[in-house]
Amino acid sequence: MLSSPILSARVAIPRNAEAMSCSGFIPAPASAWSTRGAVLARDCLTAAMAFPALAADARPQAYARALLTNEFGDPLRAANLKTQTNYVFHYPFVATPVFLLRLDQPALPQQLSTKSNDVYAWPGGVGPQHNVVASSAICAHQLVYPTPQVSFISFRKNKAQKGVADNLIHCCAENSQYDPAKGAQVRSGPAEQPLCAVLLEHNLQTDTLTAYATLGGELFDEFFRKYEFKLSLDVGPKAKNQVSGKAAVRELERFCRNPIQC
């Protein structure tokens, strides 16, 4: 079985790999691949071999699979995502928000590390252009997150007032900034680790996206402890339930009444 140091960081092995982008393991020997699957594998391995081998200590944490949908429950097509626009869905728990972004350039694999120095191989973007990425919307510094009432954290196409560059996720609390094109690694500010990645699987035949795991430094326990009372009011007893089946995606401006620009 062929393997690569980048692809080996995956947690799921889809049977219909020929219908997927470079978002899953290569599941069978080359002799068993269809022509389309072989071409996909060639392209994935070509992309992987363009980079040095990435060591990985931290492994993906698998959760229930959730197909991304629009707010009406219909499957979301990657082609329908606006570029450089904030989208929000909740995963892997009912109360934990995620940023979904379609960048204006491919997001290439990166070697990253958590604040406890666990190294992990972020696999890059998915989709035909490898530019669709997802990461936890919970700031790795003070756990600031978007709510229906207000959001102090968001992706900025143009540099924030205290930003260091365009196209970064900026948290207004203390100006932590993350680069979504590089696995949400910290570019500036007091945050000690990247935003936790949410891994997506892209189906080339249907152009749909499915969340299936996280990768990197999870802060969910700290999040639930800090906001226990608020979440009990905003979300109720289902706050800690895992999302499964479907996850609705909305633009941040439709999800949140007051996205703060700082």
C-alpha cells in the first residue's frame, strides 16, 4: 500500500476514495484502483512529495460524521461558498462553533504544534482547489467565540486595525491572529497554539463536505467550564451533545447580530 507522511495523519479510510479529494487515506493497492482513483492518488502523492516529511505526535480525534448543509438542511456545495467570507457551523459539539472558509489560494500542508509541544501534520485544504478549510472558532487564548449576540473573533479579508496582515482570523480580545491558510497557526498576539483544526472530507462527485474529526490542541473542556452558565442559557442541556448526521452552515453576518470590527 502506498503511503505518504502527510496522508498518514488521517483517521478515516473512505471506501469510495476515487470520489474524494485528497482528504482521506489511499485505501487499496494500486492494482485495485480505478483509473480515476489512480489519477487522484497520483495527484495527492505529487502534492505530498512536494513537501518535506512531517513528523506527527498528535493524532486526529474522530467524532461522529456530519454532512455540512445550508440553513435549510440541503447539502452545502463547496462551489457555492463565497471566497474569503466568514461561515460558521457547530462541531463536534452542539455548542462549539467552527469557522469554515473558502480561501483565495490553496492551503498547503503544514507542520504545527500545540502549546504542550505535540507536533501534528495539518493536511491542508480540501476541494478541487484545496482551498476550503475549517478550524475551531474558539480563540486559543481566552476562549472568545462567536455567539448569536456578538462576535469578537472573525476572518478579516483586509488587515484589522491592530492586525499584521490581510487574510487572517483576528480576535479582538487581545489581538491574537491566526493564518487559516497555514492551519490557523498563530501569526501574532498572546495565543500559544493554533486554532484546533476541524478535518473535512470533500466528495468530488457531489461537491459536498463532511466534518469527521479534529486535529491539534482541543480546548473544549476549558470552554465548557468557563461558559457553563452562559451555555446553559443559550443552548440548554444539549450543549455538550455531539453533532452527528448534519451540521448547518451560515454566514457569520446571518448567525451573529453584531460582528465586532476592531
